[in-house]
Amino acid sequence: MGSWGPGIFDNDAARDHLFEVTRELAEQIEQALADAVSVKLAGKGSDTELAETLETVLPNIDIMCVLHESLGGGFLPEPESAAEWQSQFEQLVAAGSADRREVVCSTFERLRRLAQQCWEE
């Protein structure tokens, strides 16, 4: 409890804050995916509208990964949830170029790898 070292994140309050910040990023991802599914099911969304709805998903994942790697903590989803996010994302977004597909796959793979390590501990 309390402080355990001199670092910025070496105390309970800072760790709790990091967790809340990263959990909010995950909630935004879940909401964006849910909104995109609703748009697609309603048949009202163009590919552009779907892309705009999902435009924060990959940046949020990258931010979560960077924070986890650099600060050694924060919220990460269970590996199964990360895999589900990827499946939904790939079903909703047009395939795009080979380079773009590689970026999407590597972003989700990084998240799944970190989540696996986190949830095994």
C-alpha cells in the first residue's frame, strides 16, 4: 500500500490512475466496435462511415501497448477479448493494401502477446 519507490508510478495511486486511463482506452475500443456493428447491421453505413467509427481502435491499442511496455502496467484485455476485437475489426473494415493488413495484424498480435503475458502472471 502507498509508495514503494521513487518513480512516478511507484505508488498505488499512480498505478490505479494508469489502470483507469488504459481501461478507458479499452472501453472506447469496445464502444467503437459495437457502434460499427450497429451501423453495418442497419445497412446505413458506407465504408467511409465505418472507417470513421473505427478510426480510434488501432491508435488506442497502440497507446495501451506502449504504456504497458514502458510503464509495466495498466489494463490489458484478456487474450480472448483481444482476438475477438481483431475478428470484429477485420470483418468490419475493407481489406486495404497488403501494407495496411500487415499493420492491422501486427498491432493486434502485439496486443494479444502482451495480454497473454499479463493474464498468465
